[in-house]
Amino acid sequence: WIGLANPPAPPFLAAYRLNFSLRRAARLRLHVSADERYELFCDGVRLGRGPERGDAAHWYYETYAVALGAGKHCLVAKVWSLGNDAPYAQMSVRHGFILGAEGEFLPLLATGQAPWQGQRVAGCEFIRAGLTWGVGARQKIDGTAYPWGLEQGRGKAWGPVAILHHGVNGERKNEWPALHRLRPATLPPQLESLEAQTLRFVSAFC
């Protein structure tokens, strides 16, 4: 697991980036999780989001299969940490992000091994839900401060990350406390679709 070198108190939004190169075309299998929630991008395209909700002893990870050509690529993860402002269903141990890759690509891509970088994302404000019970804070984005191009790995605010605890699963339960004890996600990916909309402007009548 990795985290920001100097994490603020929640709520905040963090981002993690890894630039890497492939000498040949390859199909990667990535295992990903975060505390509390993440969105994962590869070369600016969103691969998915998660993790499925659980608790410290049942912390889930998603698996993504990605086909990439030879050359330079970039992985970016946006990770939300809302703390006391999170939905009531959301549990947390501590802020963090973890990514593993199968086979020969593990040292090239894995958090804690590859040269991941991080930053706190500017321009994001979290507003308590108020009368809407239990759903968590709302997010407000200041477009003048938000680092546009973040999902493509752009920008100059990236810096070193802190290496946190090891990724563990149930086989190590007698050696490690219930600290993000990982297991595969059980639910299918959330449904997403592009909906076409028509916008019209109506001026005030004199």
C-alpha cells in the first residue's frame, strides 16, 4: 500500500501516477484496491472504479485486463478519503492505494516497487450532506484550481509517496491484524452508459 507523504486530515482527494514503458505489446492483469474509494485510468481512459464495500477483515479488490502496445504509458488513480463525512456504509482503515500486476510485470507496475508518485488534488471541496441522511459529503470542484489533465498524468504537482503496510490476504490472518485483508471482489462492475442530452438556452422575455 502507498499513500501521500504528508496526508492531510480527511476529507480530501488524492491522485497517484505511474509512468512506464513496455518493450513489446502485452496484456496486463491488474489487481487494484484503495481506502476509501478509487477510479483507475490508463492513458486517460477510465478502466473502472471501486472497491466493493467491505470491512478491514474483508477488503475487496478488482481485477482489470488491459491490452497495451509497446511504448510509453501512464496509470493514474484518484482516491477519495472522506473520513467522518463518508457515507455510513463506507468503512475505512487508513488512506491508501494498492496495485499489483501478474507475472513479469509485477516489479514494473506494483505499488511499493515501481516509482509511483502522488499529490493532493487541488480545487476539490467536500460539503456535508446536511438533511440527506447517511449518503456522505457532496463534492464541489473549483475549475480554476483543479489540475485539468490529471487523469492523463499531466501536471507538475506530483511528488514522492509513502510506502505503508504490505498487501495481505486471509492466508496471513495469523501473522497480520485485520488491516485491509484483501479478497477478490464478488460483484460485477457497476453499470455505466453514455446518455445523449439536448441543451437549450432560453433568454428572459422582455
